[in-house]
Amino acid sequence: MTWEFVKNVSNDIKLIPRVLLTHIPLFRRDNTYCGPLRKSPIVNQRIVHSTHDQDIMYQNYATEESSIKALELIRPILILSGHDHDQCMVVHGSKFGPVTEHTIGTISWQQGNLYPSFMLLSAANSLKGNGTAPEEALMTEICFLPMQTHIYIW
């Protein structure tokens, strides 16, 4: 049912550039480098199955198969994800070219990250015919907040 929905909304792929927003990051190999902004250790794939029927109860990345399928159907020009509460920037290869995924850190140090942050996303209308490639119509900037434990001590 979910893939049918994705297929239906992806029919018009040529007209509108897409940003994929997902809580769970797309698949990445264990120990994938996340870039210099990450402050905590890398979180590797973990899948927890239920004991009685082996259904997946928890996983911290989409499966490789689902990630490939989502990239092929949706063809995003940018991916924004969350879940592990710290920065991670990876580039996924797809048959349509590379796609950058930003896993956004948490805005609250109470979720295990002493360096809270958010992302500023600026989007221009790439359909105006001004020669701007869809990927160039988006700008991102990670914005860090003060280390909150210092605020309480101060």
C-alpha cells in the first residue's frame, strides 16, 4: 500500500523537484563517515525483530532495498532525515545521479546531544526558467545553538 502511494505521487517526476523528508535515514553502510559536524559516535544499523513472528519492531535506517526503491521512484534532489539526533551528511548514489542526505541534529540537548542545532533551508523557484538547476535552487545551513549545559551553569 505504501509503495503504491509513492508510485502515484511520483508520476509527475519531470515537473517538480522533490525534497524527501523522512524521520528514518536511508540505508548507509556501518561506520559511514558523517562529516566534521558530527559530535557523537556513528550509529550503525540495528534491527530488532519481534520474538513470535520476526516482524521488525525497530530499525534505525531504512533497508538498502527500500532506500534504492525510494531514490528511484521519488528522485529527490535533497534528503532530510532525523532519528539519531546528530549531524550526518552522506551522498547516496542513484541511477539518476548523486543525492545528498542531511540527518539533522536535535534542537534539544535532552535527547542526548550536547550541541543542539537546526537546519535552515532556503528554496528558490527553479521552475521560473532562469537557468538554475533544481539542485542549485536549494541552500542549506546547519545552525548550532549554545551548548545548553553551559547556559544552566552560567
